[in-house]
Amino acid sequence: MSEPKGLVPVCSFCGAEKSPELPLIAGNNGHICQQCVTLAFQVISSWGSKKSVDTPELKTPVAIKDFLDQYIIGQDQAKRTLSVAVYNHYLRLRMQGQSTQDMTLDGAGSGVDFEKSNIIMVGPSGSGKTLLVKTLAKIIGVPFVVGDATTLTQAGYVGEDVDSILKRLLEAAEGNVDQAKWGIVYIDEIDKLAKRGGGNAGVRDVSGEGVQQALLKMVEGSEFRLAKNGGRREGGEEVVLDTTNILFIVGGAFPGLTDMVSARLHPRKTSIGFKAPVVHDKGEENISKLLEALQPDDLLQFGLIPEFIGRFPVITFLQDLDVEALKKILTEPRNALTKQYQQLFEFQKVHLNFEDDALTHIAEQAVKRGTGARGLRAMMESLLMPVMFDLPTDTGLDTCDVVLEKAEESETLKVNKAYDEDKAAAVVEEVKDEKKEERPNLTVTV
């Protein structure tokens, strides 16, 4: 298309004149410059992305916490923190692209860019960190993946690279990159990546500090090239996944962290002599109170690098479980252990009952062992395993009662069995009928 002499073409959108420094793309009825093309592409891309991810229902923090309350006892502070984080994630998902759509052709924008708030969860072993996140995944309407920090190594070494988490997130989104861009990633056992101390300065900590450094750009927001089919990149089709809007949640037990907090709050006096103050033993401090006083500097002292801590502005903690909380865990949640075993026995037409004293004893033993809620199942298995071994062949068994027998100096859990004679007779007759049906019919020919 030739231009008329003496007439300088201008961009039909912004009015910029054509020049050697500013070429224009000519169309049938007008022209457009490179800046307007780039801006138009950003606006159109935001429309397509918004349409593809605007399907989940916006769930309020109260609704999310009510759902978590059905499965998890206590930990209200952690529930509230996660509920608000997920709600804001949904809200940002709905409002994403708003700032791009508000842009004018002169480059100005009236919209606001929404940033995410990644979360660190700290709590003793068995307090429910992993269960909390797995339960949260049931109500999430965006792709969700749970990873384990102990399997990650720095890129180029034996093990899984950090971008393997993104590959799993892309698989959870069924290959939809736009859906994966708004996913949620939970990395467990993050305390195992603490920087190792000691004098081995020449040894690369490829599974500790190296992984923290490799996670920095991913957590903050960067573009990663991944194989579309989840395999190797060589010779395969690649996709680009931007992690800017992916919400990252990490959790760990951080053993010994409470001692560091206690030492900071109550520094030891090292003076000696006759006039030195007498140090009295204050006893074991409440772990929950120590975690309430947790500061980012404590995580730095534990071994996390400053850059990694800075990318997780929200720090929440899970309280240690006491006897009452463990007792409620045994009975109240929808998937409580007692309900699971009772249903397992009902499948075999046997009623299983638990006395209140027996449940209290199980909770007390779990507290003494320091295993938290994770130790409840081990105790239940060891108690009911002999009964479950004989259960399919124990003819006439009708009811099993778990009781606590108290002796002079000891308490023992015991399972009392009750039999039903009519039920046993019916089972015997049923077995006889089955044997008759299995007996082959012999025909003798002379």
C-alpha cells in the first residue's frame, strides 16, 4: 500500500507519526504502532485468561473455616489464616486482569496489581499441618498440589529439581497453563532445608540451602519452561508457566525452634560468684506461647536464608495438642478414627463400642509419647489388631467393647467380646449350604 506524497501516516490509535525510529503497520483503513500492538495483546490476553479461570465459586473465609472445622479439631488461628489466604486468592483470581483492562492507550493505568501473601506454617509433629492442607484441597476450586521438600535437590544433581513441583501442578490442571497459573502449592517438611552449620564450607548443601536458593524465583514469581507432556524437554513441546500468581504454602515441625525462641525471650545469666543471682527452674514452658512470640529472626537462626524468609510474609503456628483435643480428634471429626474402625467392623456385622475412660487413656498415652494425633492410629492398630485378625472367622461375634481395666498400680486397655448364639447358628447353616453347592455332581455310567 503506497502512501500519498506529502502525507505522513499516523497511528490510528495513539496518533504517533511514522518515522525511521517508529515504523507503523499498515492496514486497509489505517495504521498501528508497535506500542499499541503490545498493549492490545496484553488486554486480549487478560480477557482469555480471566475467562478460563473465572469458574470457581468465591468462598468466604467463614465458609472455608466451617468446612475445615468438620475435619480438624482446634487450630483456629491457622484455620483463619489459611481461610483468609485462600479467599484472597479466589478474589485476586476473579479480579485479575482488571488493571490491564483499565489501561489507556497512552500507557497509563488506573488499576491496582494484586500481590500474593505466601505462608509459613510452624507446628510440632502431629499437630495437623499436612491434614489441614489436604482437607483444604477438598474445597479448593483451583489446581492444588502437595510436595515434599525432602525429595528436592538443587538443579543438576540426583533427585527431583524444584521445577518438578510445577510439572505436577500442570498435571493437576490437566495441561491447562492458564489454570495452573492460579494454582496453590504446599511444600511440606520445609524445615529439612535448613542451612547446615559446621566447618564443611567446601561441601555444597545441594539438598538444603541450594534448594532454598532454587525456590526463590519460583516463590517470588518467574517464568519456567516445562515439557507439555510432563516428560523431558529435549525434542518435546514446551509451555511457559508464570508463577507470579501461584500461592505457596510451606510447613514444617522445626524441631528445636522453641528453644531458640525461649533463649531469646529469657536470656541466661552467666555471672558466677557468691553474689551471682540464683537461677530457678521455671519448668517446661508452653510451646504454644513460645510459637506466638515467633519472629522471622528465629527462622533465620534456625537455618533458613533471609531471602527465603522474606518471600513468606505470613507466619502462622499450630498449637500442641492436649488430652482434650486428642480425645475430640478420636470422636468428633467426620473422619474420626473411632468412626473409621466402627464402620470397618460394621462391614463384618460386628458392633464396636468405646468407653469414655478408654478414649481418655489413649489420648493421655499419645501426649506422653509426644507423637500428637499421628500416634493415635498406631495405638488403635496395636489395640484392635488381634481382634481384627480373628474377626472374619470368629463365628457368632456380635459386639466388641473397648474398656479400661484399672488395677492397683496400672491401667490396661482391653477388648471384651460378646457373642450371639442365633447369629452363630445362622452362620454355620450358611457355611453348610455353600459347601453343598460346591460339591460336584458325579454321574456313573455302566
